[in-house]
Amino acid sequence: MNALGRKLDCIYTFPQRRSSPHQYGENVACIEGMSPFDFATLPVVEGRTHPKDRPGGTTSVAGRLRYEDEPPVGDTDH
């Protein structure tokens, strides 16, 4: 763990975005106490064509990923 609370075993912790070079992303899986599963829905970007290679430089959302928590096996409350 580093001073910013980031896990040290993550890759691409702060990637610089090719589509917006003045911006940096943050890998949520590298933030202590957070997980990609903490979000109800996430946009899924069509990853075959980079926005910089597309006319107008737009991002194409292919769909949404939804996480639904499953009750533990044997849980009779649901």
C-alpha cells in the first residue's frame, strides 16, 4: 500500500488516456476498500476501435455491465 492508499500489486494504476492525453484514469481496483463491483452499472466501451481512430473522436458504448449480488448458498431469506 502506498501513501495514497493504493494497492501496490495493481497494473495501470494511473493510465494516461490516449483519447484525452491531458487526463489520467484511475484503476478503481487499485483503491483500498473499493472494487469494480461497488458500482451498480458500468458502461462497456466498444474496444476494437480507439476513439482517436474514429471520425470525430467519439467513444462508442456497446452496452452496460450490471452487477447483482447473489445471496449466499443456503440463504433462505430470499
